Amino acid sequence: METRAASGGVATAGAAAPAVPLDAAYAWCEDLTRREARNFYWPIRGLERDRRRAMCAVYAFSRAADDIADEPGIEDRPGRFADFRRRLEGAYAGTPEGEIFVALGDAARRFRLRREDLAEIVEGAEQDLRVTRYGTWEELKAYCHKVASAVGLVCIEIFGYSDPAARGHAEMLGLGMQLTHLLRDVAEDAQRGRIYLPAEDLARFDVREEDVLAGRMTPAFARLMAFEVARARELFASSEGLFPLLRRKARFCPLAIRGMYEGILGKIEKRGHDVFAGRAGLSTAGKLLCVMRAWFRAWTY
């Protein structure tokens, strides 16, 4: 996630939040999404109101789980995650607490969101408390599934789709997005003592772990990053079958998001894969171009 935010009634483990009106809960989630997730909010603005609000509830939920793992100064993070799970169960039981879970509970009923997908998002965020290294791509892929593909599987229920095969393609899109996210944030994660690049890939390209943690840009690291960027592009290519299976009115949203993430990969390449020199990102004009391209492309399937 790009910045940190308030957690929508999940700040204190075990403390019940006051009742929140449904419209106010959705407004809170949408305001958070608009303020903190511009890459995500721009593409969802064109969705129908109920679907847009549901997407904002999913973002707020995912963001809050991520913040429990990463926000500085939080005490008893395992206890906070336990309370977060309790509130998720409450949302499905009809006893939601706080803005996020009031909105999410309503979205889950409207769009039949799978509880197990949402639970995996929480599991993936909590994994960051325990795991700071990944030995193989298969291990990292399992983590990426929890923190990103599971989000995509929730989102396509909101988008609407015509064939169960859409779930497999959404899995690939989520993997590509999360890998791109990890490549962009190598320096930030290293400051937290985390290296998500698989150890087998570091060994293959003769990259030392201490160089990653110190932010040293070496020729070996550049070759490693080129390999990982190519892997992300392959994952995005494998997601192409998703878009014809989505409702036509919703296709542009994931197309725009994918376009923005592919744009980040392009920025990394243009910098010679030096992710230590600053965070790769798109300009406002670049984001608008991705949205416009996606809007027109959505009608070509």
C-alpha cells in the first residue's frame, strides 16, 4: 500500500465500535479509497454505484489488514489480527463492527463474496509478521495468492463474470500485480528487513542478500530485476483470457489497473532496473492514458 491510514473501527482489539449507518460506512470506505489509492480509485469510478461502493469496501478491508502488519507503533499485532478475523466473522453473521465491516458485510451479501477469499487476504497480511524471506518462486507465489490474487477473486464477483474459468485468469492477474508491487518496493521492504525476491533467484544471478538490504545497485541485481520483470509480464499475458469473461461494463476497470501496473514495469526498465533510486510510478497523465486505453479496449472483446 502507498501510505498509511486510519483503520475504520479496527484500531483497538476487543473493543466494539458504535453502530454505523450503512451509507456512512460506504462513504468512509470510498473516501479512504479516493484519498489513498488513486491507482485503484480512478478505474473503479466508472462502475455502477453499488459495485463501486463494494470495491471501496474491499479496498478498505485489505488496507486495514495490511496496516496491522506494517503500521509503526502497533502493539500486539497477533491480537489485532485475531480481532480482525472476529470482525470478519461478525460481518458475515450480521453483527458488523465499524465502517469497514458494515460496508463489507453488505457487499458480501449483495455480491456473494466468498468468505474464504477474504480470510486469505488476512492470512497473507499476517504472514508478514512471521516470514521475511522466500526460498523459491513457488513459495512467493503462494504468498502473492493470499495478498493479491484473493483480492482479485473477490473483485470479479463484484464485476460479474460468465464462466468459472475467469477465476483462474484473475489468479494470474493478481500474481502479476503483486510481483510488480514487490519489485517496485524492494528498497522500502529492505528497510523493514524483508526480501521478497526468491532466494533461488538471488543465487541464480549471484546477488548477495546484504547488497539488497543495503540498497546497492549492481550489474547482477539489474539482471535479476530484468528476469523478475519478464516474469511479471508473462503473468499479465496469462491473464488476458479474463476480460472477455467479465461483464462488458466492468472490463475497463481491471484493464486499466493492469495497464497501470504494466506501466510501472516499464518505468523500472527505463531506469535500468534501479529500484533503489526512487519509487517507480506513473504521472497523472500516464494514469489517465491507461484509463482511456482501457475504456476503448473494453469494447473490443
